Amino acid sequence: MNQIKMGCGQPKINMNYGSFEELLTEIKSKDFQSVFYLDFARIDNFAKQHIYTQIIQNLAAILHIFDADQIYPVFRFDDAVYPLRFPDFKNYMFAGEYRVIEEVENAVKTISGKQESTLDCVLDHAIEQSEQSPNQHLIMMVLISDFCEVTSLTHSKLVKCSSFPVSFIICGSGAGSYKKFISLDVMRTRIFDNLHFVDYGKIQYQMGYYNLLSEEEKTKLTQRDFLVEFFREVPTQRKLIDELGMLQ
């Protein structure tokens, strides 16, 4: 693996994309594999169905452009990771964004998670996935509730993950405080900045000033703002992964 001079922290991520189109141009020039992880702990089925499918519907506008095979692994987690509809179905690979949405809608009607969830199991699982596909840059899209925990092991596990070509986008779907995940976003002990936190509820709230627009216009603008915020660190992460020689 090549070495990058780190100075006092990992290389700086470019956060200055002026438009959705500019970010899209940067992203679609590379090939990625998208992987979904959905937090199923301590959240009622209606809320999960509403917010998770809403987020994935927004992501569907862009995923097919840079995910070459459009086959998406989808897992759920609490304190462990499972195929989305396990134990009823062991398959976790779904073709197309709208098949993913359909399967998520079915899962939330029948599955309840444990009382607690932790990011640790996702980080361990991500390393396993990367070891199985060492020539791919994996984009781990992790949708969490207010009750997902950061433990004493989370920081060291995230540092370990930065030795692999894996990017984490953690998306908070609730209305609570996510300070512990924001602290992960700014950690300076990783080989590269491999995690970006997005507060979906905050983005929706900030878009409230578009009161004079039609619902269709408002939805379009909200979606674009969300997608820019969601994916804005990916191009620089990919550049660093290439410079580090992580892809085999």
C-alpha cells in the first residue's frame, strides 16, 4: 500500500461542490458497489417504513448512475448484522433500487429488532465484505435510528476500517441528537476520512424556507440538497483510496 503524508490528520475532504451536477460528474466517472445497512432496533414499524423508504427513494435518483451492476446487498442490524429478511429469507442481494424499496417495505411489516443497536457490528461486517471483494470501493450506506450506540470499541474499529477501500455514509433518520456520530466524522487518527454523517431530519428542516414553491419543486430541491450532502465526500475518498493503492 502506498503512503500519504498525513501531517496532523487525514487529508482534507473537498466539500465545495457548487451544484448537484458538479458532484454527479465527479461520482459517475468511477465504479462503486453500494451496500445498505438498516438499523432495526427500538423503532416502530410505521416509522421505519416511512423514513427508510423515503431516504432510499431519494437515493434511487443517483445510485444507478455509478453502481455498475445495480445489484444491492441489503442488511439489517441491531447488535448483529443479518440479511434483510432473515430468517424468512436468506437472500440479501436485490436487483434495482425499487426492488430494494419493496423488500424494505416487506421487512418492516414483519421484523422487529432488539432493544439496542450498535455501529460496531456494521464496521466488523464491512471489513468482511471488503475482504471478499478487494478490488471494489464499497459505499456502506447505514441508516440509523436515534438509539444506535457508539461504544468504547467503535473508534478503534473505524480506524481499522480505514485500511480498507470502504466509505461509510451514516444517515440519521430520527429527530434526536447525533453528537456521537458527528464525533466519528471528525476523527483524525484514520488512514483516510472514511466516514461521513448526514442528518436527514436536519436537511428537511433547513429546506422549510421554500414555502412559496410548489410541492413538486420543493421535493426536487430537497432531494438534490440531500444527495449533494449525502455523497459529497465520496469523490475525494475515492481519490485517496486510489493514491493509497487499496484497490487490488
